[in-house]
Amino acid sequence: MGKNHKVVVGLDIGTTKVCAVAGELTPEGGLEIIGIGRRPSKGLRKGIIVDVESTAEAVATAIEDAEVMAGVRIDAVYVGLGGGQVEGLTTEGSIELTAKEVTSKDIQQVIETTRSLTVSGKHQILHVEPIEFRLDGEVTSPHPIGMAGTKLSVWAQVMTAALPALDILMKVADLAKVEVRQVVAQQLASARAVLTEDEKEVGVVLVDIGGATTDVVVYSGNTLRHIASLAVGGNHVTHDLAIGLRTPVTEAERLKKQYGCALLSLIDTEAMVDVPMLGGKEIQPTPHKFLAEIVECRVEEIFSLALQQLRQSSNDDGLSAGVVLTGGASLMLGMVQAAEAIFERLVRLGLPLDISGLTDLVHNPMYATGVGLALYGRDRLIAAESMHLAQGGFSGAFRRAAAWLQNFF
């Protein structure tokens, strides 16, 4: 088993599963999925790591599984952090230009000013995503290098993570004996995997429903506009079923996967479902209608909260591409139709895009974050290689383009 510097690995540590996705950079610059490892996650509660040792064991085993499938040694990963542990803040920074034209150094410097405005002793900045640049008060193109002016400003989305969450994540990595190449906001990773460039350009909402949380991400003008996290997810549907049907949680999860439906109108209301009662001795025939009513109520709440967050963000207009659903819970019958009823927009299911190789294994919304993390690593690798080539004597224009690309990864 050898080491391959062209291999990137995304590590998704979720409430219900730990997933490692290994991809290899192709000669054309694509990403070929070559290995996958997936293990149950028992060390998280509400999206937060509460049992370091249990989580580290799941991480190490998932990575080992991916190594065996890929036939390579994995010693570094791009790991996701999401839910309420990642916060987004829109802020503005500006600098006075020392030269007549905007340079890549100016771009980097003005972006750094937004970092200094948002950094604190309790948080660490993960990403700075420029929304728009202004030159002498006027909005410029997304790439203002070479434009003339005296004052450069940037309006940016700054994503931060709480230091305690990062510390625990690093402890898990240390115990699992894997290097963290970069911590990436799960919201960006999922968006990278399932959204098209056209959707991000005309305006789109991503709703990523995980086990414990639901992330809402808004893009328009090919720019990240807003992120938010709701403290409700697929596990809440399971717990509602466990309480409403008086059945063990494990049985509620099975019933959700087998019979769950987000819209009552899509099922046979006369059908019956056998529900094991608490205590394990009795099977109670229960109307499928009753189960669906429980599910529909919680799903409606999730989508209503997501819509409320969208409206509060002032990004509710002009989202021509509608809504994209992803995450494991989005697979349940009727989810797309239920979302269309709440958002009153076109809705589609978000599956990982822009990959080759073992696509049949990851062609599932539950792998969106893991694949997105691997794609993020692929983008970083390409940016680093572009910078290396640029420094090797290529033209000034190429160097500027490579530096520009590097700024965003």
C-alpha cells in the first residue's frame, strides 16, 4: 500500500455516521473516487463531539476501510465542521492602494482586513468568501486585478468556528493518527458537491438535512450570500416516531427508513404497519396514516424554519434555481414535494456531481459532505500546483491568475 500525493480525502464526522471519501486527481484535473469508508457514529450528540475516544475509533476504522478499497495509505484529510459550530458574518474591509492598479497582493491585503475585523479569542476563521469588490465606491468585476483606483473595498462572508470545537476535532484526529490538512465548513463542502455553477449564478438555496442539524446555504451571482444552521434534523423525526408509536428508537429508525413519508397524500391511508411496542413482546398493527402524520408534521417544521431563516437573511428574492435538498434525511419519500409546498419553488434532490470512479457508491445525498470535502481538497491541490507553475517563470498574467485562485482556497 503506497502513498500518493495526488490523493485527497474528505472526512465527514456526523451525528449518525463517520465517512471517509478518497479521491485521486486525474490528468485532466477531475476527481476519481477510489475509496470509501463508512462507520456508525456514536460519539456525537446534536452534531457536537461528546465522546472523543469513540469518535476517534470510528474515524480510524472508516479511514482504514477507505485505504483498503483505494489501495493507498491515507495520512491526511480535509475534515468538515458544521452545524451550530460554524457561524457566518458579513463584514466589510478596505485599504488605500499604493499603486495605480489593483494587484493580487492588494486583493490578499483587503481580504485580510475582514479577518482582523471579525477575529476574536474564542473563534478561529475558517473561510473568507468575497461577495463583491468596490473600487473608489463603485462595484467592480469579481476579478478587479489590473483596474485603476485609489481605494479598494471588499464585502465578504466570514465563516468562523468556536475554538473548543476545533480543539476537540484535533484531539480526535490525534487519537486516530491522521493529520488534518484543513478544517472546512460542511456547508461549503456540501454545496461544492451538489450545486452547479449555473445554479449558484442565478440563485439557489441548499437545504442539507443531517441527523441533528439542518444547514441552509444561499448562493447568487456565483457568490455565497448566507449560511445558517437549524438545531433540528432527521433524528428528530426518529424520536417523534419513537414517542408517538411507543416503540424503541432503533425500531423507530427502521420504520422511518422503511415506511417514512413526508406527505400523507402519497400513501395508502388504509394500509397498516406492524410496530414493535416498548418491551419487545408485542407487535401492534398501526395505521400507516398515523406514522405519516408524525413524519409530515416534523418535516413541515424543518422546511418552515429553513424558509424563515431564508427570509430573515434578506436573500429571498431572485433565487431562480429554487431549492436543492441533500443530506441523508432528504431521501425519504415525499421530501421534494413537501419542500415545494413550503418554499413554493422548484426543488430537486442534490446528489454528488463533478466526480468519476466509484460514483455508484457515493451517488447518494448522504455522501454530499464527504465528496464535497474531497472536491475541496482537489481544488486546493490544483490551486497549489498552479501557484508552483506560476512561480517557475510563467507570464505575469498567469502568475496573477494563479495568485487570484490561491486566495480563494
